[in-house]
Amino acid sequence: MLFKGFRELDCYSVIDSTGTTVSLYLPKRQWDYLRWLLSQGFDLAAYTRTCDHRRQTLADRTVSLADFVSFATDRLHRLHDHCQTDCRCVVQPVFPSQIEQALDKTEAYFRRSGPDPMRWHGWTA
């Protein structure tokens, strides 16, 4: 584990859009959520490949795979949390439409923000 400011980072190997295995550093809480999704049948390799493919379509080449996956995962987590309609502790599946919506919003955000170094305003930006 690495420490960057007060964010504890973990590193795992993932597959990028070219099929290459790369190391991806993300906050521990995001890896915890992704590991939970994996236990529910989520395809992490397809998710990271899609994130990398969408990232490569951006005009701003300074956006890293870790930045894109981190931002998309935060958005997906928020969308998934907000879809819970009942008050019981029943785990709802993450629907493909939620994944697409999170990726669409992430791609639109990075297109809009451009090479702004102060782009990290939080997931609601």
C-alpha cells in the first residue's frame, strides 16, 4: 500500500484496451467496492478495457487510466447507492445501464474539463 496525502492507495493488475496487463493504483475504498462487485459477478476486465477505450477518445491525453477508472468507479458507486428503493439491507445488482451512465458522465466530464489541473472537484462536478 502507498500513501498519497491521506488517501491510502492499493495496486492491482488490470487489463487495458489493448489486452496488456497494467498496474492500477486506486484508493483502497474503491478497490473494496470493485472487489465486492467482482463477488457479485461483475466483469472487471471488461470494465477497465471499456474505461481505457473511452479514455483514449478524449482530446486531453493527460488523463491516466487510473484517473478515469477512479472517477467512473466513484460515479458508479453513487449511482448504485442511490438506486436502492427499499430501506431493507437487500443487495441490488448493478445494472449495465448504470455502468453505461457512469462511463458516459465520466467521459463527458473529462471532455468538458480539458487539461485543467484543478479538475478534481468531486464526483458531482
